[in-house]
Amino acid sequence: MLSVSVDSQFVHKIWNEEELKKMVKGGIPFPMVSDAAGSIGKIYGVYDEGAGVNIRGRFIIDPDGAIQAMEVLTPPVGRKVDETIRQIQAFQHVRATKGAEVCPSGWEPGKPTLKPGPDLVGKVWKVWKP
Amino acid sequence: MEEESVGCGRPTGAVIGESVSKGQKKEQVLETKEGKMAAVRVGGKAPDFEAPAFYKGKFIKIKLSDYLKKWIVLCFYPGDFTFV
């Protein structure tokens, strides 16, 4: 987990000490990255030139360095961590099966996966009960 | 991870896991990359970068590619002291 904003690493430190430690025991457990000129946000397409800040962009990157998922929101609405975790679990499951199994809409760990192939065509209704 | 007190975040000009090809200056690659922002897409390789960070009480320098072989969540937000 890496968090990124245009604030300096010094501001990250103060935010962690003054506020986040009161909400998270021991403080933030992952690196808080400083992207002072928005140069990282620019290459990820999440830098807002007018506001001079990075908007709410979230990227899931697999162990090969491939981006598996992205979610970008405008500033007024926050994200849901549970959904990010669910997506990571689903991508990890697909990777563990080398793509033999896929995770349908609403999938969570323990729920049935689908095995894509000619036999499944037109038969999803039989195996997938949301 | 090495400790560093100052510095600024910058893309390396390469995607994660690859080095910048010879003969290209990083600045030129950055301009090219910014002109091709659509290159960031699902299924594609994540652009690599180096940046200063605050981590467990220390100021460090991180490089995205140091986290290869792990699952990474890269999370941008507008600013400290806002909700995330």
C-alpha cells in the first residue's frame, strides 16, 4: 500500500502525528509518498491542473507490475476500502488458478467462481446464483 | 529502503520492471509519457517512479519497482488533513 498526495513528506509526518495516530493505532503502517509537482499523478492521469492536486485515483498493481484495476473519483466522494480488498482477493484468486477460474459479479471469497469455456456458454444461470 | 531528507517525486520514464532505454534522457521520456497518458490502462504495466516518502517515523526514498513481486495498491488523494 502506497498513498500519494502533493503534500511534502514533512506534512505527511505532521498529519500522521497530529491526526491519523488518533484514528489508527501506531499511525499509518505504509509509506506516505510525496508528489510535490504532481508529476506522478500526471503520468497516472489523476492530476488536476486547475486545483493543483491529485484526485482520488486508486490502482491495483499485480506482482508482475501490471495494472489490474483502477478507480478514479472526483474529490467530494470517498472510497470504500472493503471493495478494494474484495477486488484484490478476486484478482489473487484468478492469478492462483492461472486464469482457469474467474470471479463473477459480486464474488467474495468462498463464493463459487466460474470456469470459462464452451460448456459455460448459455449456462451461467445454472451455476451463478447471486 | 534508504533514508533521505529531501528530494522530489519524479517518474523514472520507464514502466515498472524495465529500465529506460539507452540514449533517452529522462526529461524527454517524461514529456513523451505525459503526452501518452492513455498508456495507463488496465492490463498495461504501471509507470515506475521514485519519490520521497514518510514511513514509520522516517523520511525515505521509495521506488515503485522495489515492490515488484508484491501486490500494490497505489492510492492518490487530494491532500493531507482531508478524508481519503
